[in-house]
Amino acid sequence: MDGTTGRQGPSQASPKRVSSLLEYATHMPEPFHVICGQDPSSQLPWLSTGAWVLWYGGGKELSDDDDPRLSRDAPREKRLMKTRVGSWVHNSILHHEWGVIKHDSTDLVATLRLKTVSGYIDFHNVYNHQTELKIPDLMDICDGTGAQSLLRDFNLNHQSWSGDTMSCDVEPAAVELHNGTSAAGIQLLSTRGAITYSRSACMDQNSSTIDLVLGSYTVTTMDPRWELLDVEGFESDYRVTQTAFDIDTDYSIRAGFDWKRADKRKVRSAVKDRRQSLEQRVLISASDMNAYAGLVAGARRKFTRAKLVRWRAFVSAKKDVRGMFRLSGLGQRMCQPKRAPHLESFVVGNTRCDSSVEMSKVHRDHLWPSTDDNEATSIQLPQAGPREQYDSPQKLLDGELIRLINKLKTGKAAGIDRVGNDFLKLTKDIILPYLEHLFTACIA
């Protein structure tokens, strides 16, 4: 996976647009991990989403009777969703790695929080319907600290994002948004002056830049890449935009890399191509260091993954008949459901304890079989001597890091960042300056 990619496209109460957008995303070479939409249709909960998990702010628990497609004569509820935005998350991202935060101050914003190897990143999905959104409430939600990104339909025009050729007037709310984002250090990630809305397929008239993507300083260090997409059904009105970030989701249970089968020359060439994103990074806060560490860890992507072989294919590939009986027994055990670990009951005399409360009671009665109301005697504790102070230099010693890398053993499993010893030893002469920069900032 080449990072986390988000696509933004309003459904505008059109199920056909939602289906067209998901169909477009299905045929992409790499899956788009997050899709954000605005003004969801009332049919949204009943649409097929394929490989994406849908989130929407439901006003109530829906049933089949709420499906607006069942009867045209039935009175249609004006809105089934509390929030005006929705999100689709690819099923390759585990459920515990993301969540959505609804805000009490407004129903025009919802925050998708995604867990990555560099920490959490918040995507604030905004739909400023008829400029009803209060900018101070929005800036309270996105204050620019940590990894935060504001995206989509702001419905406001300003020279800072619409360009110098803007023909319409600047609204007071646009000035308020510009001043608030500038004060919080939030920068424009989308292309300045790019047409994201037009009244017709002709983009010469009645066109404007009102769909934006903005990000905090930490997000700008994740190599964001923004572009417009040509999706069927979005020729007029709102355009579909795509933003790619150079980050990884949490790889706690993903497959590892088979370094024995990897092309060493391609690995080193891929790492060299990514050096530009690591140059001249100022690391001040912990979030800056986490983002920089994520970039360093991301240099090991696109390599040969370990192949997962199913048991039946493994047995059928065996040409040697000897040992087949042992293989059959092993296969039988592997196919059985895994039993949950269970501790034996704790028995003292005739008393069986199955809970921690019962165990603590037995221990207490055993240690103190009888008690009285007298005051407990004080226990004289030994006095500890002065603690010995240890001094450590607040910098790396010359050649210290390369010596530690040379001592690493190959063939060992990688940690949660998926940066294994094999990768470090293979590319040590390339990534050594960036590792020294990161570790020096951590211990400074």
C-alpha cells in the first residue's frame, strides 16, 4: 500500500452518484482507503458499498420499513441522518483502527480518526450547507495541533484558495476562515485556483473553488498529493477530488516481507527515490518526530510480501510420501477451532475459587485468620540511601548507530512499524543520516 488515500465527493442526494463513485474506486489499481461525502442520500444505508464500510450519523436505528425505495406513495421522511456528511472506509483497515467523532456544536462536521504507525490523524469532513456553518465552531474542532486535515465543501470564496482571477465577492465568513486557519498554521493542500464546482459541464462560466483540502503542519510533512478526478456523473456541479498521504495504517497483524526473495537493487533504488521527502525536516514536537519516523518507515514499501499458502495447497505440493501421516495429524489439529486459554480453578482445602475476588478473600483469611479492633502496629521501613545519579551525553556518539545496525541479527520479525533488521542492514548507508537526525531530535 502506497499510503493512505482519501477521495472526497458529495453524493448530493443521488444514489447513482454514490454507485458511480464506488464503481470508479473499485477499478483503481490501488484501493482508496477513505472516501468522504457530503449531503448523503436518504437511500444511503441501503446501497451496496462493496469493499467499503459505510459510516453515517443515524438519527435513529433504521429498519426495512424506513427504506424510501419500497413505496413511492409512502410519506418520505425529510432526513434519516443526523449529520450531513458520510464516510466509506476500506475493509483493509481494521475496525479498531478508525472511528468517527460527531460534534454537538454542529451537524455539518464529522471527524474520522484513523490510527497510523505515526500516530492518529483526524479528517474533518465539512459540509457548509448554505453557509450555515459557524467558523468559530469549526476552528474549535480543528485547532491545528497534531495531524489534522480539513476537507471538502466550504462553499466560500477567497483569494488565498480561489486565486487572483476570482470574480465573485469575498464573504465575511471566508475572511474569518482564512484568518482562523492562518493563525492555527493550517495550510492549503489543494491546488490554488483549481475549479472544483461549476454549474454545467462547461467550466468557463459560473465556476469557483469552494471545495478545499487544508492540513496542519504535521499533515504537510506526510507528502500530500492532491488532484481532480474525472468520474462519470460528476461532469457538472461538484467535482471529485483525491488527496494521497504518505502514511501507513496500523500494521499490527499484516503479513511481513520476504527479504530473501526481494530484489536488493530495486529496494535500494526505491529508498533512494524517497530521500527527497526526508530532507530538511525540522523536528520540534513529538508529532513532528512521529511523522518523520513514519516517513522513514515508509521507505520499505512496495517490496516482495511473504506468500500465504493454504494448507490444502501445501499438502498437494508434497511429492514425498514419507511423513504424510504426520502431516495429516498436523492438518487435523490446524483445522480445529482454537480454544480460548483457561486457568485451572484455585483450590484451598475444600474451597474452590473461580474469580479474583474469591482468591483475594482466601489469601486474606489465610494470612490474617483472626483480627481485633486494636490499632495496628507501625512497621519500621529501612531508610534508602542517596540515589546514584547517571549521566548520559545528549547526542549520539560517532559511529554508534552504524555499530548497532551491524550487530543486528537477520531473519527476525519486525515490530509494529514493519521495519525489520534485514531492511536496516540492506539500506544502512542510505538511511543512516536520517536515522541519526531522528534519534538526535528524540534525545535532545
